[in-house]
Amino acid sequence: MELIGNLAKKTCKTYASKVAVISEERSLTYQELYERSVKLANALLEKGLVKGDRIAILSSNRLECIEMDVAVALAGLVKVPLNYRLHHKEHKFIIEQSASLLLIGEKELIEPINSKIDTIYFGDEYENLLFNSTNHEVDIDINEDDLFTILYTSGTTGHPKGVMLSHRNYISAVLSLIIFCEINNEDIIGHVAPLTHGSNLLVHCALMLGAKQVVFNKFNPNEFIYDIHEHAISVIFLVPTMVNMMIHDPSFDPKLLASLKSISMAGSPIAEEKLKKALELLGPIFVETYGQTEAPSTVTCMPRHELLKRPLSCGITSPFVEMKIVDENGNERKQGEVGEVICRGSLVMKGYWNNEKATNETIKNNWLYTGDLGWVDKEGYLFLVDRKKDVIISGGANIYPREVEEVLNTHPAVKETCVFGIPNELWGESVFAHVVLQEGKLTNEEELIGLCKNELASYKKPAGIVFVQELPKNSYGKILKKELRDQYSKAIILNQLKGGN
């Protein structure tokens, strides 16, 4: 297997005159991209950085993010991407925990951090750095198992952990996406999801093959439909929330998305009814993937022509990983039996940065324990049930929130849902739901509970439903179930303090 920098170098030499990246009014050919990346790599090394040093990057989506990836890979450095949607206190924690020596990015995003770290701002300072640097080839001894990036988990349960991914790990994920999204050098790859996270793998798909990339800095469902049409985007990464927002936009016209060949979709499971609606409107262009930061995006992949046959599955095991389902003692479950999803292979992280305890809790005998519950059918397709920690136990019976959410989502008035467990003195836990309605449509608690009672065992129906304007989500589009539980708990305590029941 190759190195990220070497693969990018070969592509840039082969497709030197081809447009590599477009971002707003700027564009670079592959030759220009490589020349700027080499200058940046040399500039970083001239500043005294050495192989293995960490560089934090804080930026919205822009062209510099892509050339920085190439530069870091060539110089043997380790990038630490910071999601610009996080709070500046979270940024500061990640910078300090990763022991980053340099922070590069946008001034308006960096200044609130108030950190003493050495900083380079995009704009004149960044351009002068490149202008004054040398363009000689970078010669650093790098191997496949050296770190390329430390990606921090979304931190929905306490402080985020730094996931150490090597060149080998990253290339394994990239090759899997190329296979399942059927990407080639004639594709035009769009980026609207953060380049610091899910869309970054597609950056390296393009760099490996010589495809053109178009970088968008914001997502507005109405405008983005026209952006896709204008640039003839053929491959893109979207989270289910984005897909849902586009197909429900009043101006939605499937004809404007005719150029799309593959929508790589990950981040959270999409409700079956929403997926069927999207497939009906757009056809078989969705490539659903399952993975974690610890095994980037591609533990399993669902080929786009197979998704309609198994809309609840997230696919088959990708080429660079083994997967199995185990019980609480690590024993493999039989086909069709629910257990924890575990995996191993070149896709799986090296461990958590400076966190041996968490590493040992997550990786056991070289197997990554994902914390996700699922089962496989006779043909090896994975069906996720829920997060292990989200299972509701009522009267000794397991209830998986996702199965209740799937039923609620079949109602035509329901836009999205979140189901979780609440304390119950008699049964241990009860089912509770937050529901967002489609604009202009109505239903009520009684009707939705009745729907669940007709479709599920009675003990699985919600004990209560709250209608809300929106569900809290993290910067990657995942619903913050813990935050909703906390809100419920605080409401109960306040009610008790006021003398309520």
C-alpha cells in the first residue's frame, strides 16, 4: 500500500493541466495544487517542525484545506482538524490535548480561542509564507503506519477522544469509497459537509484518481440544489438531515440533480420512510456506509443498486476490514441474533491519542468494539439496531429506540423523531419520544401512540410524546439523544421543586 503524499504527487504529475479544485472564485490545476502544497510543506519544516508534530487546522470549507492535506502528508506531519462549528473552549481542549505546535486557519475562528499557540492566518500571512518558501521536493522518510491525522470524536458523552489514523487506515477507507461510490477521474466531487470530517475522505478519492473537486462553504437546501446542477456534481457526501431538507424543500426539482451518480451517506441512520421517498425521487444513487471515527465511514457499505432491496441495512463488509457480531462475553452470535458489532483490519485506528485506558476499553485482542448493536442476514448484510448504551430496558425486555422511531416516521405528518428511555419506578424505564412535524401538517400524541400500538408490541409504545420545533444536533448532524435526556431530567426536577407530580 502507498502513502497519501506519494499518491497525491503521482496524480498531480499525471493530470498537471487539469482543474483540481474550484472554490468560489478561485481554482487550481493539479500542477498548481502540487506546487503550493510543496511550498507549504517546506515552509512548515523550515519553521522547525519535524515528522510526527501535530498541526491544528481551524477553517470552514475552503481551497486551502485541500492543499494543507497534501502538504501535511508530504512533510510527515500530523493534522488535527478542528470542526469550526464547535465552541472555542472545545477547540482549546483539542489543541492542548493533542499537543499541537501550530494552528492554521481563519482569523475570525481562531481569535476567540485565546491560545498562546503559534498561529498562521489564511490570507496575506498564509500566502506570504508560501511565496517565501522553496519549491524543492520534500524528502521525509514516512511509512504506512505513521500517523496522518488525529480526528476527535464528536464528544456527545464527555470530552472528545483523539482517534489516531495512519496513512494505511486512511487509504483503506478511501479505496472502499472509490469502489462502492464507483468514482473515476471523470467525476466532479462536491464538498458541502465539513472538510474536517466526513467529506474529507472524498478529497482523497479525488487526489488518488485525478477527479475535479468543487468546495462549497455553506449548505442552504434551496440554493444547493442549483449549485449541484450548475457544477454538474456527480459524487458528494451528505448526512441524512441534508438529504431530508433538500427533498422537502418547496422548490425541489429532481431534474436539477440529474448529474448525481453517487451520494455517499453516513453520519446517522436515515429513517426507512425518508429513504424510500428519496429513492423514489432521485433513483438508486445513495451509497449508505457505516463506520465510526475509529474506523472511518466504511466498516460496511451498501451498493447503490442494492439499497432498495434492503432499505434498513447498511451494507456488506468492506474489503479492508473483518466484522462479526458478539455477545457480552465476546462470543460470536448466530446469524440473525443481535449483538455488538466489532471489527478489525487495516481500516481500524491505531488507538486514542494519549489515552491508553480508553484504547484498551475499545480495542480488545485487535478487535474494535463499536458499541453499536446489530445483526447480519444469511448473505452477510448488516442491520443496525441501536447504540448499546441507548437500549431501553422495560420490565426486563430490551426496546431498541430505532424500531420505535421507524414506526413514528411512517406517519405523513412526522418529519423526524428521537426516542429514548426515561425512568419508570415500576418497569425500570419507559419509552419517550420527541417529534418534529412537517411544516403545515398536524397530528397529536394519542394518534402517534396508537400508531405504535398497532405496529409494535404494546410495551414498546411511547409513554409520552413531546412535539418540538427541532431536535438538538451536533456539528455532524447527529441527534444529541443525551441532551434530550438531560432536558427531560431537568424538567422533572424543576417540576418536583415546584410541588408538581
